[in-house]
Amino acid sequence: MQHEILNRHPLLDENGHLIEAGYARSLILDYDRRAIKANGLRIKEWDYYLIYNKDYAVALTVDDNSYMALDSISLIDFNKAWEHTNSPMKFMTLGKRNFPATSQKGDVLGEGKGYKIEFRNTKTQRILNFEMDHFLDDKPIKGEIVLDKKEDDSMVIVTPYKESKVHFYYNQKINCMPASGKVYFGDQTIVFNKDDSFGTLDWGRGVWTYKNTWYWGSASGIVNGKRFGFNIGYGFGDTSAASENMLFYEGKAHKLSQVTFNIPQKDGRDDFLSPWTFTSDDGRFEMDFKPIIDRAANTDFIILGSNQHQVFGRFSGKAILDDGVVIKIKDFLGFAEKVSNKW
């Protein structure tokens, strides 16, 4: 079953329970942090941007997990299969970062000693500014990237948890935003142009269970002269009302059912850098995936921990739109990830 949410109303009722679960094509439900009835330390809010072209990627995160916050800058070189991530943390932020209640307006700021990450919203653009004095080996990084806002559909999912009615996940993914700007790393200048560079936003608000694993994949680019992308994923929460699997073609969403990540195994463990496949229950998303680089991070503080594998690579296969049109892609750059958290 794929239940589409069509009418605007508050996300939560007076008891802090989700009013309606399912998917939408825009951020149609109104989020209000003050309506949450769960323990305030469990509230999680974040904005994550990924910008890339065929050669480079930049990933930027600002989040507030109440008991801790993380600000992150990643730089990836696909030609060298190289990446570096620097993620300063803060503790007991407790919502003081004042994240906006919507992705459409309001600004986000993460800053600390020697760094600053800022996401600004205008009527027509998302402006991403960032700088860090000691990104790697005392080399600084800084940049400004501008994403064009389009009147596009997006993937919005409203997910409850069976464990507790006051736990929920409200998430939007926006694909295929034309990107332009420059990044300066040491003596290197990286240029993003609108004709071949795209941005993705992962906007999340919610109260999660302590231990969970998710799978997420995304890609944006040009196919046959048209903007094309997809969002796929699953793994936690009660997704019986809807999945988050969706294709985007020239700004219009095409809803998929269930997609499975087939990660190869070696000696009983995930072998992230061997070729993957993706299959779907409706036959509308069938892909091979050749990894380039695994942006991996594993932290374990006993009570808190995160094991992340964001694998960038190239998708080849077919995706079928709602009207039956088959989109064939070959070596289409994107990523797929598996993340396990205790937080």
C-alpha cells in the first residue's frame, strides 16, 4: 500500500501522535517542535546537502540531536577515489540552534572555533556558505554554492514507530537542484556549473528509537537532455503506509513500491566495494551499481555509536515512470548507503 497525503494539516495531534502516515510530494504537513511529547533529549533535527558533478562532491551537514550536535564538511574526489570529512561536535544543544520548521524558508547555522556552515534560503535560491580553517593537514576549505529552487515535486515521508506513538520520522528529499559555485581547498579550486552539477537536500525532523539501521540511495543528473533522479530507501520505522522510493523526471515525481539493496557479502560481512544490485517488487527499478569509494565512519562510545558506509558509484539499468516510459541509464553517478546508529 502507498498512501499519499494530500491535505495540509499539523503533523502531530494534541498528544504528540502522528495524525497521518504516508508519503507526499511536498512538505505538506506542518511541523512544530513544541508539539512533541517525547523526551526532549530524543528530538533530532538536521539539514544535509550533497552537491556533485562527475569529478567532485561536497557534503554539508548541520544537525541538532538535542543532547549533541554535529557540523560536517566532506570533500570527495571521484577520479582519485579520495575523500575527507571533518565533523566537529557540540553537546547539550537542546534545540537552541532554532532550526526552521520548514525547508522552504528560514536559515540554518552551525559554527564553532575555526569553522562556520550556513544555509540561507531566499525565494529562488538556497545559498550554502562554509569555511573551516583546519580541514585537513592545516589546509583550509571554504566555498559558496548556490542551488536553484524549482517548482519540483520532492519525496516526503511521514513514518511512525510501532514502539511508541510519540516517536516519528518526518523527512523530505529534494533532488536535481542545479548547482553553481566554487570550493577552495588549499591551493585547489573546484568549480560547479549548473549544466552538470546538482544538489540534493535531506531535511529531517523527528524522534527516533535508540537503535536503528537505514538504507538510502540517491542520484541526480541528466538523461537524454532531461533532469532525472531518484530516491530509494528503507530500514526503520513502520513503513506499511508508504515507502520513500520515488523517481524524478523533469521535476515530476513517479512513485515506486519497494526497492531492495542487494549488498554483496564476503566472509559473512557486507562487502561494500564489490558490485551491488538493486531490485524492486514491481519491476520498475532494476539496477547494477559499481562502487567508486566508500565514505565510511565508525564511532563507538559504548552507549552512543554510528557505523556509516556511504558508497558513491555508478548505476546502470532501468527505471520505469508512472506512464510506463522506460528510462535507461548507464554509469549514472550517485550513492547508496547503509548506516547503523545507537543514538
